Amino acid sequence: MPNMREKVIKYITELDEEIKRLQKWIDDNFQDEIQETIVTMIARLTALSEVRNDLKNRLEEEYNSLKLTIDSDYFSNLYLR
């Protein structure tokens, strides 16, 4: 069973794919579509990008926190030898 970190990474990948799809749709339809539709798609693109960036930042913070814990445990144990 995948852990939560793996699930989040998979979800980020899916967000990346959806973001690329939306960017292509906006590029392809910018002149032809009604302005309200374009604004809606840009708002969706912005929201997905913000979620993706937030998740990436949280993963990075979690990794750094874990790394600091491991490093401090290692040095504490090394000092006690």
C-alpha cells in the first residue's frame, strides 16, 4: 500500500498533467472562446497551480524536517559514544 507521500507525489503529477492540458486549451482557444470561459479556465489554472505548489512546498518541508531529525539523532548518538 503506498504511503501518503507517494500518494501526494502521484497527485502532484496528475495536477501537472491537468495544468498542461489547461494551458494548451487556453492557448488553442484564446481568440475563439467567450471571454468568460477564458477567465474561468485561467482561474482554474491558477487554483491548480497554487495547490500543486503548496503540496510541493509541504513535501519539501517534511523532507527537511525529517532530515534535521535524523541528523540531530545521529549526532546525539555519536556524541554519546
